[in-house]
Amino acid sequence: MIGGDGIGPEVLAEGIKVLKTVEELDGGLRFDFEHFPWGCGHYMRHGKAMDDDGMERLAKFDAIYLGAVGSPSVPDHISLWDLLLRIRKGFDQYVNLRPVKLLKGAPCPLADVKREDIDMIVVRENSEGEYAGAGDRLFRGTDREVVLQTGVFSRKGTERIIRYAFELARRERKTLSSISKGNALNYSMVFWDEVFTLVGKEYPDVETRSYLVDAAAMFFVKEPWRFEVVVTSNLFGDILTDLGAAIAGGMGLAAGANINPERRFPSMFEPIHGSAPDIAGKGIANPLAAIWSASQMLDFLGREDWGKRVLDSIESVLVEGKTLTPDLGGTARTPDVGGAVIKSLRAAGR
Ligand code: GGG
């Protein structure tokens, strides 16, 4: 576990308690946690967000549980690249799975939308694209200054994420929507659309749709029922899933899994929110996204039974509505919410 910065350690602590409860109730499952004190504090002390041998040490684990990265004391591009993106790329976690599902009891700002209308899974490309880190900054500080940020879309990288999404859609018997921007991004997204069509020929049983990202953003708000499985690029996925969080209860309920499907490396589970320095240390951060990401971890580790029970317990806490943090209109504190999920898990029994 890497608590990271700001509210990261606070919300992760509740996820750990939930996993410990699962361990106890199951009787067979066992979790051994090792804590890594990495993040911006480490960067301020040592000039790096993780130890030099950090990736080697992490490689031995089955899964990584991450809190949040970012602090006003460290430039955001350093904190992101030195920890979160380093792990995603170093462990080839090329699939980022982000559910956008309106749980019962969760608030929704949209009018005329039924709860079951918001139930999609976004498959975000997580290893290259707009976040490849390719570019340059020339003639810095002069009037000739030129800045390049290059999107990188390899055939292998594009095919594998699209194929993963098709497999998921086939398994779940859902439609698959590809979100791109082929009209303006006349190299990368034209290529993306071509690969989507090509791979799609192998999946005649999967119904597909293609959207431009601007239209997709509008439909997320106006007609979210259009989307079931969604596949998109790194940047578009990052942005659209914050929009997804906004229509499905807020950032406090948005979970993400960074997956290496071949299991050559550990996968990583995180709430998608950042470190929220404005509320860090106040004990009011919502831990439900972190707990939901623990449920994704249980799914990935082959215990979908417990993954579902943890998610059901989150939903019970929302439906009951008595133990919610301020972002959801309540007055509860972070550990109270973790405690309420545990109580619900215990009540449901083994
Ligand atoms: N929970 C991890 C975290 O702090 N994420 C903040 C963030 O900026 N993430 C960018 C991304 O998901 O690519």
C-alpha cells in the first residue's frame, strides 16, 4: 500500500480495514500488507517520490493499493510522473478500468435520468497516447519558445486496449462505444478509428458505436444510457471519467483499477480522486471510492464473491444515508463511513 499524499492515507486506511474484515469473515483469504511511505513528503526529503529500488520491491506483490498523489509543495507533473505514472508504465498496466455506475442512494445531478441509466465501464488506455511523455521544450523563456507534447499511438498499444474492451463487451453481452476525435486529430484518432473497425471484424456479435469525444461528453450528461462498455484514449478517459464521477455520486465514489491483464506485473487499485489538500487531515474525506477500488482488487484476485459483497455494502451505507461524509451531504467522519461499510459486511455474514 502506498497511501501517498493528502487524503490518500486516510481513505486507504478504511479500505484496509474493510479488507481485514473480509479476511476475517472468509476464514481462508489472507492479506499481508506492506506500507511504502512514498509520495510528495518523500520527494521533499529525498528528491524522489519513491526509493530507487521501488519498482523492484513492488514487483513482488500481487497487487498495489494506492491512495492519492499531489501536494502544493511539489509541481504536479513531478508528483504524477515520479509515482503514479511510473508505476502504471513500469508495470505495463495498460488497462484502466473505471466503473461509472449510479449506486442506489448516491446523489445524481441529472434530471429525468433513472438510476439504471447510468451503468457503464470505461476502459481507458493507460500506457501511451497523450500521456506518453514524449515532447520537448525548446528556446525556453525566449520569444522563440516552442513546446511539443506528442501523442503516441502504437499499433500494439491501440490494438490491445481495443481488443480488451471487445472481450469485456462480449463476456458481459454489452454494447461497446469507442470515443475518439478523428475529425480534428487527423493522424492519431483516424488510426484509432481504423483499428477499432479492424478489431471489430473479429467480434461480429458485439454491437458497436463510435463517438467524437465532444459529442460523447454531451451524451454522458444528456443520455448516459447510450453507454455500456466504453473504450477511449488516455487523456479522453481521464477527463470523461471525472465527468462520469460527477453524474454518479461525485469523486468520493469513483474507483479505478490499473490492470496488467497478463499478470506479469502487479496491478494497482486506487480511488480516481486526487489528494484534496484542502480537506487533508480534517477526517472528512469520503473513503467509499477507496473501498470500491478494494472491491475491484478482490474481483481481480479472483474473489468476485467478496468484490460484490463489498460493493453491496457500500450501496447499503448509501441507501441508509445515515453515515455519509460532507461531500454526500452528511456529517460523518472518514472512519465512521469505513465502520458503516464493515458493519454492513458483517450483517450480511459469510
Ligand atoms: N488516486 C490517484 C491520484 O491521486 N490521481 C490523481 C490524478 O491526477 N490522476 C491522473 C490520472 O489518473 O491519470
